[in-house]
Amino acid sequence: MSHAATFQFEKDFEIGSFQVHPSGKIRLSCVADLFQESSWGHADSADFGRNLMENGQMWVLSRMDFHCFDLPSWGDHVKVYTAGRGVEKLFAFREFMMTDGEDNILALCMTSYLLLNIESKRPMRPEQVLPSQLFDPLEKPDWQAAKVKVEGELIASEKLTVRYSDLDLYDHVNNTSYILWVENILKERNIEKDKFLINFQAECLLGEVVEINLYHKEDRFIFQGLVGDKLVFLAEAY
């Protein structure tokens, strides 16, 4: 289990009323928002964050694997920790941990990123921009977010149109919007799982129609997001 002393950056948050479900517990998509904000804070503090845009480079999130234990409620004060967890080939790894005021672990998340040239969309080696003291290229984590495999029985399908509020700084659908789409489907079917894995496969743009297929196999629920024949994301609640 990860320990606070192994992390490199921390940020405090208070859970707002706009971030919670009717149950009063924070939405998973908002947990992802807090993790993303902490990631940017850490990156900017060491000059490998927003300044990369000036050099024609950008970070693209590839995978996220959430392990939730006891998500916080409206008004709770939490601390989010994050750290680089090494590099393997073209992927850089980052871990997150959320704790409460008594240092109890509320959630963990492992992520993997690609560094791309904005114009060509070609991947670059992360060690070209990452400070070695924060992302050691000779290390890689034992825990890595896995690849989602589509299997099981198709039990539901729905379509939605990408709206302006779904977009990020690059005019692509924000990572947390995909999570919110899936979270809505799960909650509306009273499906509760403590672990959630998502693979981001391709960019999704304003006005595109996304078909989300839901599959069920044993104790797992698997999501496939398509724009026409283009696979844009895969996710699994388990």
C-alpha cells in the first residue's frame, strides 16, 4: 500500500456541494478532476506542465485505474498526493492517493501518459522533458493500469452528442467527461463497484455522436465507446 512519504507533491481540497451525488458522496469524475488538478500543480512546479504547450508538446492520458475505499462527502477536507512512478518505453506513470484528515486512504489511482508533438501527434520519449529526480526512467511501477478487454453479454447501448462543456484546453473531450458518462450509466442502473479502469483510445471532438455499449461478464461491467467505427474509449467497473 502506498504511503504519503513516497509521494512528491500534495494539495489540499474541500469537497463542495457541486461535486457530490444525491447520496452526498463525491462523484468519481470529480475525484478524477482533483487528481488532474494535482497533476498539473506538480508538473507546473517542476516545469514540465503547461509550459510544454509553448514547445509544441502535450501530455495525453492513456489509462487510469481507480481503487476506491471510502470516498469523501460534502464538506470533508482531503489531501491529494501524487508522484511520478517511472517510465517504460513511451509511457510515463503517475500515482495518486487521496486521504482524509486522519490520514486514512480514501482512494488510489495509477495512470499512464504519453508525450505527443501537438502538430504531428507523434509520441516522444518522456525522459526528454521529465526531470529524472521526479520520473526516473530506470524505474517502473509494479501496479500498472491494464488494458480493458471487451467481452461478455451486451446488455445496453446508448448514444450521446459531445457538448461544449465536455471539452478541454485542446478542444478534445476531457478525460473526466468520459468518466462522468460511464458513471451516469452505472448509477442509473444501481451498479456499485469499488474499482474502475479506463483506457483512452482516440480523441473525441465537439458535435461527434458517441455510442456507448455496456457489457456484463460475471462481476464486471465493461464499456465500449465508439464514434462510427472509431474506438474512443474502453472502461471497466469491477
